[in-house]
Amino acid sequence: MSKKLEGKIALVTGASKGIGAAIALRLAEEGAGVAVNYSSDKEGADRVVAEITRKGGKAVAVHGNLSRPEEIKGVVEASKKALGAIDILVNNAGVYDFAPLDAITPEHFHKQFNVNVLGLLLVTQEAVRAFSDKGGSIVNISSGVSTIAPPNSAVYTATKGAVDAITVVLSKELAVRKIRVNAVNPGMIATEGVVAAGFHEGDLRTWIESVTPMARIGTVDEIASVVAFLVSNDAAYVTGETLHVTGGLH
């Protein structure tokens, strides 16, 4: 059976672990060559590349901190040089930091907006220049918080609200270039980051599960499969959408 993404080239940002790694692995399984972008975790990115290669796929690790505009061009150039013109961009790189209103500082604001919003815009700008004339697909990994709006998340939720808005704007701007733009908004997912923050157990998880109709948190593979659908021709007439993968929590 032919694979859905055979011959396609994908750049996945923040793909050394968690949701990004799962997306990179899934797109490779569907036949895409994958540029695995990482900021600090070279070991993690190399692991993802090794796993893809072991299964007969094609992948390359590409370093670049997306909070630094001067590093962004290099990420896209390295991806294109190693694999060819880009067909798929998954904007997964992101940071989160919760704080009540009283504790918000300019640093807290800029740390999140520089990666989640400005970084996303600048990577998209560069990647679109590297797309072929055939067009392609962009998926922004947003967050269920953009509509759930939990307390103590004003800045993080604001970044994801911005991502949702950008998704719709760019879907209109880039349609003429045959580039579709959609967002996937995950609920709480069991990732290394969530575990490291201690969110995988305790009050936050208990609350999320109590208000989620499906009464559980999600897995990275449940996000990766939705991304794989959106970047494939199965979603050829889908653009400007924010798809909430939250177990029914809105």
C-alpha cells in the first residue's frame, strides 16, 4: 500500500521529544522525509532520527533556537539542503510557564511570545519561501488552553489565542499559493515536559480529568495521528481550522 506522504519533505520544530517527536515519527511512517528541529536536546533529536532511519525512513536533525530570529533562516536552509524543498511545516516548538496576574513580568511575557508567536511567524515565513510551487501544508500546534482558558495562564493562553488567529489569517493569505494552514489544539498530554513540571499527577491532572468528557488525558500519538491527517491529501479541502484534540473539553 502506498504511504500517504510518500515523497514529501516535512520540517517539524521542537521535535526532540514529546508531541514533536511523535509527530516526526508518524510523518516518517507515512513516507515523509523529516527534518527534526531541536533547540538544546541534541541527544533527543538524534534518537528520533535514529529511530526513523532504523525503520527505513529518511531524517536529519537540525539545530536552531526559534526564540533567536538570527537562527531561524539556518533551520530552514539546513532542512532544504539535506532533504529538498519543503512540503510540510509543523510548528510544534513552544514553551509554557504559568503565573498568576500578580507575578507576570516582561521576562515571563517575552519568553513565551518570542517562541510561541514570533518564532512561529518567522519560521513560517522562511519555510514558505522554501516550499515548491506545488504548495503544501502547515500545521500549528496550538493548545486547548486557547478556549479552556485556565487561571494563572494569561500569557500562555494569550500566545495560543494568537496562534489560532494567525492560523486563520495565513490560511487566507497562503491559499493562493496552494498552502493549507490548520491548527491542532491538544488537551493535556502525557509528555516529558508535563511530567517534568509535575503536572502528570496532582491537582491539575485531577481537575482536567474531572472536567473532560472522556475522563482522561491524551497521548502524544493521539496528536500525531491528527497532524498526519491534516497534512495529507485526505484533508485537501481543509484549511483555516483549529481542531481541538481534548477529549471533548472546551
